[in-house]
Amino acid sequence: MAFNLDNIPKNQNSKNAPVASLESILKKEITFFNKPFSNKKKEAFYTELSVLLNAGITLKNALTLIGEEQRKNVDKVLIENIIKNIVVGKSLSEALRLARVFTEYEYYSLKIGEETGSLQKVTAELGLFYRRKNEQRRNILNALSYPIIVMITALFAVIFMLQFVVPMFVGIFKQNRVDLPWLTKVIVAASEGFQHNFGSIVFLVITLFVLRFFIAKKIWYKKYASILLLKIPYIGELTRKIYIAQFTQATALLVGAKVPLLSCIQLTKKMIDFYPLQHALSTIEKDIIKGKELSESLANYPIFDRKMISLLKVAEQTNQNEYIFERLTRQYNEDIQHQSKLLSTVLEPLIIVFLGALVGVILIAMYLPMFKLSTVIG
């Protein structure tokens, strides 16, 4: 029988859930105030806890050892509070839930592990889950860090030229009454427009950032932002695979713990904050209640691969759901790693060529009248 999740209070960690955009995939764990127990820390926490429990160490002593390793005082206090709750009789899952920095997915996974006597296995799987999640994030950061730095540097160079260099040339042209080519007129018009509206542009950018902060949780924003993101060539497909990989990995862990399929869908839907996937899982949840097969329901949504649906159909017939979900997870993670490297390889030269051409056009536009001016002076 499936768990009843309708009355579960929302985890406070969901307040910091990412917006469906590529920036959110890159910056998900980066906060400047009250930094939560990050995915990197969770990977180390569950991995070490699994090793210690497998070594025969009691849960309290294992948590004590982990707490002593923490460098930051806030993390030490977090582990100490978990230990105190366990000492007064609460389970590990309940203690983590009270800490308010762990997800419902972790809570139910650990609860199932405690009830079935497989806590060591569940903690190991959670460590693996966060390790793969962190690897996905590192791959994207490695792929985009250099192109982003180059783009920002070039953007400031173009702004500097429009704000200071072009006006200097314009003053020379006006003094000598030089007829300007059409290309120069376009650049001069862009420079003048930029200077006159510089304050408005800065205000608009700041307003957009502040506005997005307030509307980030709105359903309509998540919907249209995710649709726009998925339509971006290559990046949209990479983003889709990242979230599908999280779905297959989370489902594999729950299916391996003998959680009913309906509960798996409910938990993963609450965990993965990506509108197209959440919307699809909401309908799939209703289909499963009506008696439909998972593969049949997935086929109605383009976010799921046809190959994935075919494999799940076979898994349902052979009762190999856990194996298929684990295989799909490995496949998606390999694809993500490959596409991330390819993205970096493709983006770097494209950005350099584009920005180099942009700076070159500005310089050519400024020097064309200089040739006329030298001819007149000669």
C-alpha cells in the first residue's frame, strides 16, 4: 500500500529549491547566508555513515565520529542535535526530519531502511545518489566556467568601448566634419543610446533579478522558464537528461527498498523541482492509481525517452524494475558527462569567435572614417 503524502508539511528546504533554469543547476548549493547542509556534505555524511554502520559501530557512536570531523560549528551543532534526538528515543529518519535541512525523499528512504533492517544499504545508496548528483554539477561547472568568464570579460570590454572609446572617436569626426559610413553610424547610434540609457539598463537588470526572486516559486514562471530552457539547442537536451537521471536514480533507490511504485512517484515528484517532470509525474500518479502501467503513462510525455519507455515495459513484464532503473541511471550519467565535455569544447571557440568579431566590427567602424580623414588632411 502506498504512503499517504497529502498531509506531509512542506520541508523548509523547499524554500531554497532551484528555479528551472540552467543558472539554478549551476548555483543550486551556493547561498551566502545560512548555508544549508549542502549536497557535497550529504554525500560525505551518508557515505561515512554507511561505512561505520557496516563496520558494526552503533548509530550514536557513528554520528559522534562524523560530528567530530565537521569543521564548521553550524555542522557540528546539526549533528549534535541529531544525536540528542536519537538518545531520547527518536529514529534516525525522525531526527533528520527535525533538522529541517534534509528532504522528504531522504526521510522516507531512511524510514524504509529502518523498518526493513537495511539501513546500511539505504545510507550507501543515498551517498551514491548525492555523489552522482555532485558529479553532474561539477561536469556542468567545468563545461561552462571558462566560456562564462570569457563572455563576461568580453561584455565588459564592449561596454567600455561603447561608453568611452566610441565617444572619443565621435568627437574627432565631428570636429573634422567627416562623412560617416553606414557601419560607423550604426555603432555611434548604439553608443549614444547606451550612454543615454545606461542608468535605465542597470535599473532594469537589477529589477529583473529582484523580480525573479519573488516570482521564482510561481507555477506559471516555472512552467514558461522550463519550456524556454528546454528549447535552447543542446543545453535544453542536457538539462532534460540531468533531471531524468535524478528521477531514475531516486526511483531505483526506492524500488530497491521495496517501496510501492505509487509512493516512489509521490516522493520523487516532491524532490525534483522541475515543472515538466513534476507535471508529468502528477498525471502519472493518477494513472497508476487507475491501474495503468508506468511505461504506458510515461509514453504520453515527450520529456521521457522512447528507449527508456521500452526498457521499462520489458522491466514490468520481467519484474526487473530495480535493475532497469539502475542501468538507465548509469546510461544517463555517462551521456551527461560526455555532453558536458562536448559543450565546453564547442562553446569555447564559438564564444571567442563571436565576441572577437563583435569587437572587430566596432574597431573597423571607428577606423573607416579615419582613413577618409587622413585622405582629406593629405
